[in-house]
Amino acid sequence: MLEKLSPKNKKVIMVLLMAMVVYLAYVFSFDKAISAVALNRQLKQTEHIGQEPDAAFPQLEKKHAFYQAVLKGYKVRREDRENRLWQSISAMAIAKNVDINFSPNLGNVEKDTSELARGIVAQKFIFKGNYFNMVKLLDTLEKSQGIGRISGAKLMKKKENGSEEKSDKLTLELQVVGKEY
């Protein structure tokens, strides 16, 4: 059939076939590629407009590291916690020349059954000594690991029968809180 056509008609058919191939190629691949390139350009422009350099990231990393260090200080070992805690704190008190009440307030250990507070323990201690030794003890307790953190401290001069004591000894009520692990 193609042999019967004149060269002029063959050229017209060839041009029509080439136009049809170009149209089909455009519809099936170039159209999608051109729309993908346009979409990519549009998304990059909106990304550059909405994206600001994240200058807060280093600050957030420092904050995270700080909070992780703080949380590590609250960890207390579960096995024999009361005995270990008592031994550690009383040894620090003796080293700093501070008297400690040798009957710990076990009734003051807080027990909460809520999900957030489960495993959190609190223990109250009472110390007697002069002001400078008490401050040294507080500093030592704050720097020590594995006993928890100080959640409350009350420094006072105890009165007996309405009159103040004649000695220079102060009383420190201290509460230590920790999370068992």
C-alpha cells in the first residue's frame, strides 16, 4: 500500500505520523515531566519563603543536655533504697561535722499512685549544727549522685519552752526526692 503512494503523499503521511508520535510522547511523558518540574519549582519557592534558618537548634540542644543532667540527679537505686540513702546522707553529715537525727521520718515518705508520680520517693531528714557546716552539707548533698535531689530545706533555730537555745546550733529540715530505677 505504501508502494502505491507518491513520494509527496509519503512525506505527508510521514509528517503526520511524526506529529502523532510527538503528540503521544508529549501526552505520555513530557506533559508529566513538565508538570513535575513546575511543581518542584513551586514547592522550592514556598519552602524558601516559609523556611527560616533554625538558629534555636543549638540552644535547644543545650537545653536538652541540661535537663538530661538534671533528670540523672533524681535517680535513686531501688534495691535497699532507704538503707542506702540513709547511710549516704548520714556519712556526709558526719563528714561535715553535723548531727543527724538517727530516727528518720519514714512516715513522711510520699506515696502517690498516679502514673506520673509512681516510683517517686521523698524522705525527710533533720540535721543539727552550725550554719557553715550546714551550708557545706547542703553543697555536698547537691553535688552527690544517686541519692536524689533536695526538694525542700528549712533552716531554723529551735525554741524550747518559749525561750531560744543558748547554743549556736541550728536545725535543718531537709527533704530529698528521687525517682527509683
